[in-house]
Amino acid sequence: MRLLSVPALLAIALAACTTTTAPATDLSPGVDWVANSPGWAEEAEAVYDEATAYVETVATSRPEGSWAVALDIDETVLNNVDYQIRLEQADETYSPESWHAWTEEKSATLVPGAKPFIERVNELGGHVSLVTNRADTEQLWTEENLAEVGLTRHDDFRILMTRAYPEGVSNKTPRYAIIPAMLGAQGYPGVEVVAYLGDNVGDKPDDLGEAAFFCIDQGAMYGEPCAAVPGPGR
């Protein structure tokens, strides 16, 4: 058996650790912004700071356990920019198959500001509900990915609602509407959703009522972004 020298072993180790992220010039502006610019992280944290201040005010006038927030997952709690990079490097577009494989990897990272916000909601006596258009066949992987980044059911969120696959309705409003009933079934009756957070227009309920909506800018990587002018260069 041939033995490798220490320098050769180090070279192999370094090669294995090398990221495959494309240079900024090879990425679309929105994907490059999310992947490489500190400005994206700063904006996400600023939105979460605003949402935190809002729920802190809400908590002063409501009994503990009587209110909740509803968050989208992708590009709101979990950052999937590496999936977008892979698509662009391969000159491909989204497909259910490639997305399914990505969710199985459980490699998404945290959106900056998401975890401190969720922790603060729980400290204040609120409930966290996650409502996503990930398929129900991807729910277990999603929960495991969330656990990998430090967010677990019961400790951090009480509800995670996916979309029925393959014919499930993407409109989240009907699922938002049953959050109080689901919390009631868990022993928390009379809960009102006071805030929604998302990155796409569809993350805002059809009738917001007196609740607030907070938009995370995902750089127009996909979908219909809720940011008025999404991405860099504002």
C-alpha cells in the first residue's frame, strides 16, 4: 500500500473542504446578494428586530399564552440559497424532484434573526406556528433540518403545517385560519394570531385584520417576493 506524505494528505483534506459556491459573477444578482452580501443578513435581522419590538408591545396587553405568530419557513426561517446556487451552476430551474432531494439533505441554514425572534416570542408567552408550502412528504426532513439549526417542536414551535402533495393548495390562508383550533386542541384555547412573517406575497393572509405582516427580503430568488423592491441595489 502506498503511503502519502503529510503535505499530500493536507492537500487532499483542503480539496475536500473547498466550497463549490460559484464566484459572484456567475450568480444572478439576487442569489449572489443572499449568498455573499452582509447586506442581506443585516436586512433580515432588521426585519426580525422590528417584529420583535412589535410582539414585545403586544405582550404587554395580552395574557400569557393568548397570542401566536405564524412564520413561513423557506427564506424566512431556513435559508436555501445553496439550492439556488446549485441550480444556477447546472443551468437548471426548480423542479419538484430536485427540491425533494434538497429537503432530504436537511442542509438549509438559519435566516439571520429567526432563532432569536422565535426564542423571544416563547419568552414572552406567545406560540410559534410554522406554515410552509413544503410537501407533507417532506415534513419529517423539515423538522429534522430545523432541529439541526436548533429549533425543535414544543421547545420552539408548537405547529408545523405543510401542503398536501401533489394537489395541495398553496394558498396559506385556510391553514392560517385553523391555527387557533390546533392550539386549542393542544390545550391553549382562545389564541389569536397577531403577526405573520414571510418572504413571498402568499405568506400574507388574504385578510390580515388587526395583525401585522413582516417581510423578509429574499432577493427575488423565486416566487413573488413581498419586498417592494427586492434584492440589492436599493
